[in-house]
Amino acid sequence: MNNNIDQIKILAFAVYELRLLLAGHLGSNAGGEPSVRAAAHLAYALHNQALAILEGRSFDPEKAVRAVAGVDKLFGETFEQQLLAATSRAT
């Protein structure tokens, strides 16, 4: 196994690929189950941050959280609240 791959890069790769796989479920006219559409928009909201990680760059975490909050507004989800709760437990 390549020793240059760390946990964060693996997860960033997954988010980026999920965005590509779910691209057909983006937009207000897209059909499908609401949970699949929400997943597509969540992956889309964070794909630039995932790409930044894969390219060795950083990103603004506050901007990423705002992007997640935008998905909440579209779908009536609580992703931002869940993210903040999960990250506060990890510290």
C-alpha cells in the first residue's frame, strides 16, 4: 500500500467521487428519492474542499460549514448540526 495516502485523503477522495456519481441528482428539477438528492447536494457542497485536500491545499472550514448549512436549507436536514456535534465530541 502507498504510505503517502492518509485517512483524510481517502475520505476526500470518497467525497469527490460521490459528487461525480451523484451528479445526475443535482438541481431543482432532478428526480429521485429525497435522501439521494440530499446526498448529491451534500457531496456537491464539499467537493471543492475534497479536491483541495487531494491537491495538498487547504480550505476555509467556515465556508465549508456554510455550504453544508445551505444543503440543510434546501432539504430540511440537520447536517450542519450533526457535523458540529460530531466534531465537538472529537476534540
